[in-house]
Amino acid sequence: MKAVRLQGGIVVEVAPVPDGFGIQDCFHPDAGMLAAPDVVDVGMVYIDGEYHPAPTPPGGPHSTIGVAKERLLAAIDEDAEREYQRFIVPGTGHGLVYLARLDQAREALTASRPKAADFPLLAASLGVDGKSITEIAESVLAKEDAWRKAAARIERVRMAARQAVKAALDDSEALAAYQSVTWPGPQ
């Protein structure tokens, strides 16, 4: 038995599992390793619970670069989405509330004397996020600025990674480009 890690449905890492041991004995649950038969190798595609060689692309039977690139490009986008999720709250309702709070924050900072009654979403966090509507509005805008900067860093890495995978001349170069991606952390 082997342990494998998948990205975008492609096997990107393979590790042996000693006889008599299971995946849980060898890897932390957060490692994302799955059990696989001994025949599985890096570059294989996982579809509907089974491992398959990459399909033959139009370039010929020995050229899997088109398929590998498409899978790796999809994996980059999935990874970027996970990175974005580290900075935002889940749920459509939360997202809509934050957008409305942002609108209220901008409006409150242009008001000469912002009143709680005029900015109910900001007023909801009086005493929690600030002592005044102005203080809360400034906090909301600071968080928005931090999010935009984080999103820009993530997008810069995503675009560079996609470019590197597209420029790869073969499967191993494309996989190496993908594996070399380092996502930015909070700053």
C-alpha cells in the first residue's frame, strides 16, 4: 500500500506505507494523505474512486502535458480559493452583511456627525468593535484594506503559478512548477 496526496484530482505525492501499518499510523490526519494501491504513481488521475493514467492528449500517446497542465491549472485555482477563504468569512449572508457594512462605513466617514440610527449595521457592533460609529467605520475600512492587500498577494502568486505551469515543456516541469508555489500568509 502507498499513501498519496491529490491536488486537483492528480496524484502529486506518493509515500510508501510499511507493511502492518495504516495511513493513520504514518501520517497526521491534516496531511491529507489517502491510501492507494502500490501501482499508483505521481501524475496519475483520480476519478470516481479509481486511479488512472492521464488520458492521451491530442499530441500523441506519450504526451500528457495538455492534460497535466489543465489539472494543475485547476489545482492552482482551487488552492488560491482556499487561501482566500483564510481571510474571509464563509456564507453568502455574512458576505452580504460585510458588503453592506462597508457601504455604511464609507458613508459614515463622510457624515459630519454620524448617528447610530442611520447606520444600523455599524451600530450593531457598538461596544464590541468600537465606541463610536466613526471608530467602527474606520475599523471596517482598515479590514477591507487588509483584505484587498491579501487578495492582491494571493492573486499575484496564482497568476505567476499559472504562467509557470503553462510555460512548462513537459509533465515533470509542470508538476515542479506547481509544487514550488508558496502561498503568502497574513502580513
